[in-house]
Amino acid sequence: MAFHFERTVLCRITATASALIVGVISLRLYRNYLTPEIYGAILIALQIINHLRFLDGGFRSAINRRLLTERNEDRKSELTQFGQVFYTWLSAGLLLLGILCMTIYSFTPSAAPSGQSMPFFLILGATGAITVIRSAQMSLLIGLQAQAKLFLLSALYSWMTLLALWVSLRAGAGVMAFPISSLVGVASVYPLLMISLSKLMPSIRFVVFRVDERFWTELKTLKEDAWLCLRSEISMMLLFTLDVIIVGVTCGPDSAAVYGVLARLFGIVLSFLQASSEAAWPFIAQGGPKQDFAHVLLRANAWIESAVMGAMFVTLSPFLKWFMGEIWTASYPVFVLVAIRFFIMGLAAPANYALFGMGAFRMMARNFERELIAGCILSILLGSRFGLVGVAWGFLLATGFGTLLPVYGGFTSLAQSPLAGTMFHIWSRACVGGAISYLTASFLLHFYAAKGVQIVFVGGIATLVTISVAIIVSCIRIRFSSTNSAKRMTLRDIGRNM
């Protein structure tokens, strides 16, 4: 189990690192070939299309969890076949709805800065739906215990979309580069996906329209779990995307572009940092260690999260000014508020994924729905009064209704551990690590008057210094607590004592 988990984490890091690098390079391409107004108009459209994935009703997550817990191969085959029938019909519906959504969006004021007519948005809607379908089919690899393949395919998709985006923009395609790059990415990974799924489940069929009695029986069996999964997924998704839409509606496409760039960078980094947590939930779902495993991830994540976020708090704003230009860089108050919000979310990531692995969908849904409702209300009220800063304040304050405390309460109740002790272990490490990283980055940035790419190295050094401190503390704890002083320390021991 340990080797499988570590290999999965490594592949997840590869996929996320690819997404991070591709995301940063893509932002530079946007700066060179697009204006903030045009990018903001397309970004809002892409966010709307991304919401189409919720039309699966949570069935993909429910199917994957059942596959992970199922030991009978015949039942696995039946579950997989049900999923393929379900997604064959859903794919047709997604294509039609994607086109319809973009047709409606093309008539809104937010779409006007793009300078595109309805045919472009029809193409964007269709390609967006195809991308959603691709993502859903790839996620079946989780249920078939092939997460590593999923992450490697995701990495390939990222690089192929970047290549197509760069070639299209250089060729003068303008905003048409967005649907072109998506189609190239899908065409690159889908054949490999089909081969992988065929090897894992030889009886699988990719296009199945036949609906029989067994299909309806399976639908009834899974619908309750699917509904709970859907509520959780919608809440989590909207928390990371609805803020951009609210900014676009209340402040305009140019503000949406500036805010979207900042949120996207933090989101990519956050995805990178929670690689181990994301890789852990299927192991927990299979009956792996629920309490010790999750607590180790929480403590280690607190050090790593604070090390990276502390450095980013100092270096990201000057890096964006150099890399993207002043017009693409959010004001310092907005930057601070968004940074704190993502820091809070990052610290809670292992607890959230542990709850997902334990099947606590109802608990997760309640927490995130409260936070989402509070975020929407507060951001609209404050945004109408204070603009972009108000929206950022609204979503930061909303973390108090879900991520900041209730998530830990739910996790500790299921793990049967004290809430106060768990919070102390997490936040004490986060505060110490964040302070070390922040002070180190500040000193290096000013001492060397770092500019350009040097800013990245400053952030990297500050992160490594903080993680080194965490490792040293862990080694000291092992040495003083070990009953056998001659025992040789391993990386796994260090991780457990961080």
C-alpha cells in the first residue's frame, strides 16, 4: 500500500507541476496576445461551461467509491457498464446544453468585450462540453485503482493544450485558440485513455445507448450516494469559481481578468500542495487507516502549506508585476485577502479529503453549502459597496461558516480525536512555518534586490528553509521519543513526526 500511495503521489505531483508550469506560461501568452477585457469575457464563459460537469448528478463519484470498496469482479463490471450507459446519454445532453448556455451568454454585456459573434460561442460551448466529458471518463480510472495513469494523462493533456494554444495564438487565431487547444488536448489523451480502460476492464464498452432493467436497478441503488456527492461537489466547485463570476458581474470583465489570474495561480499552487491528500482518499475509501494516516497528512500539510504560502505572500505580487505587467496585477489589499482565504482552504484540504474517503458527503455538503451561501451574500453586499476588495472580503469571511472550523469539527468527530488538540497541532505549525517562510523571503528579496526570475528563486529558497526546519524538528522529536536510540530514521518516520 505504501509504495502504491507514494507512486500515486509522485504522479499527482507531476500532473500538478505540469498544470502549474502550463498555467503560468499560458498567462504570459494571454498578456502577449489578449487584453484583460477580452480574457475576462472568455474566462467567465469557461467558468460557466465548467459547471456542466454537475449534470452527472454525482454518479461518477458514487460509482468510483463503490468500485473502490467492491471486491467482486462481476459487480465491478456491472458498475462500470452502468456508468458507460449513463455517460453515453449524458454526453449527448452536455453537447446540446453547452451550446445553449453559450448562445445565451453571447447576448450578455459580459460577452461584448470579446468582440465575437454567436458562432464562436457555439463552438466554445461544444468544445467545453467535450472537455467535461473527457474529464468524467478519465476519472473512472480512480475507481479502477489506476490513479497514477489518470494523473499522467492529465499531465499530457496540460502540455498538449499549451502547445496548441501557443501555435494558435502565434498563427493569429485570437480567442479561437481556446477551443482549438481544448480539442487538441482531448484528441491527444482520449486514445490512450481508451487503451488504459480496456486493459483494466476488458468488457468495457465506450458508447452504449441500450437501457435495460439492470440499468434502472443500478440507478436506484446509487442515487442516494450520488445526490450527496453532487451536493458536496457543487459546493466545492462553486466556492472556487463563483467568485470570478461575481467579480465579472459586479466589477466588470477587466476586474474579473485581474482577479481570475490571481485566483488561478493560488488555485494551481493549492492543487499542487494537496497532491498527497487527493491521492489518499481512495486508500481511505478502500478501508485504509482513517485516523493516523489523516492526522499525519494534516500535520505535514501544515508545514508545507505555510512554507509555500508564506513565501508567496512576499514574492507573488512583485512576480506578477514583472511577469504580467501592472495592468494584470491585483491591488495589494485584494492580494492579501485572496492569499489568506486560500491559505485557510489549503490547511483544511487533508481533512476534507479524509471526509470524502470516509463517505461523509452529507457533512461535507452542509459545511460547504453554508460557506457558499455566506460567500455569495457577503461578496455581493460588500462588492456593490467596495468593489473588488469587497468581493474578496466576502469570500474570506465566509470561510468561518465552513472551512475555518466546521470541517475540522466533522473530521475529529469521525476520527474520534479532540478538536482543540487537532486545531492546535495544525495552526501552531502553520503559524511557525508561515512566519519563518515570510521573514526569510522578505529578507532575501530586499537584501538581494531580487527582480524578474530571481523572485522565483527567493520564494523557493524560503520554502526550502522552512521545510528544512520542519524536518529538523521532526528528527529531534524522533530522537528524543524513540525507545531505541540506535533505530535508523526513515523518510516515513520523519513524515509521521512533522
